[in-house]
Amino acid sequence: MSSAGSELATIVSALIGAVVAMRRTRRAQRTITKLDALALRKPINNAPVAVLGGLLGALTYRQFGFSLEMFAFGLMIAMCIEQSIIDYATHRLPRGVTFRAVIVGGPLLALAAINHDDNGRIGVMFASFIVTLVLFAMLSALSKGGIGGGDVRLAPVLAMFLGWLGSSHVYLGLGSGFILGGVVATGMLITRRASTSTRIAFGPFLCIGAVIAVFAQ
């Protein structure tokens, strides 16, 4: 593709990313209202979410080109935006949002692996999902609710996507999520904005870590 064509495709991807982000934001607002009408005290400002979606849309195209994996990781990012908004407001991660991502994203990535003649990626995806599911189930039991059921469902799905890129991306994504969550929680404790009993949404940190890992070289 020519330089001009590539730039145009990047702009189109950014616009699509912005539109998808705004749609996911509206869906998140409706879900929040259903889960907890008091959680959404005022409408979410779509502008920053649209800017973020546009940036991530452009980066996704730059990273993967026009391909099956571009659509798959675009789906993952859209899911992360929606779940982060919901979890921040309600401390819940609706299973339907997570399951839709894995049901569509999994086959897309499997087809992409076959298209690249690299079936080993499918095995890494599956192993990443299973190992992460077991690990988070154990952490949930040990933390006595500190890591909720929504996190137990979300983390393996993120690991599946990252597993397509390689096991190192799984470590980076999940590890970054834990580090970010720990830093924010510590900061809130130090500034007395939270206590040891305060519930802190962990899903957004997992999502941020996963998105960072997608674009890590």
C-alpha cells in the first residue's frame, strides 16, 4: 500500500475506533443503570473516550494492518473500554460482555493463526486461557473476594488474546495489571482516599495492562 493509502487507512481506523468507543460507552451507561441506578450520577463524557478509541483504532491498524487479527484485537480493546467503565462504576464485570469477546475473538484469532501457517499460536492461546483461569480462581479463593468472579472470567479471556502474540505478552499484560492496581491502591491508602476494606475495581487495571501488552514490541 502506498504511503498516502496507509495514512488514509490509519485515519479511517481512528474514526472507526472513535465511533466504536462511543457506542461501547453508551452501552456501558445502559448497563450501569440496570445494575445500579445510583452508580451513574451524571452522563459519561464521550469526548475523551472517543479520543482514546480513535488513538487505539489507529494503533491497532498500524500494528496489524488490515487483517483478521486487527478485527480480533479491536474487539478486545472495545470490550476493555466497556468493561472498564462498568467495573469502575459498579464493581461488576457482566459475563455477557466478556463472553461475546471470547466467542467472536477466539475463532478470529484461530483463523488468523491458520492463515499465517502458525497453528502453534492456537495452542498457546488455549494454554494461556486455562492456566490463567486456574490461577485467578485460586487467587479469588485465597483473597476471599478481593478478586471477584468477574475478574476470574475476564483475565483468562485477556490472556487468550495475548497468548496469540506470545506467552511473554501474557506475562507483561497480567503483570502490568497487577502492578498498576497495586500502585493505585497503595496511593489511595497513603492519601487516605481508601482503607484496607475499600473495594477497588481491578478490571480496568487488567484491561490497561492487556492493551499495553498488545502494542509492546
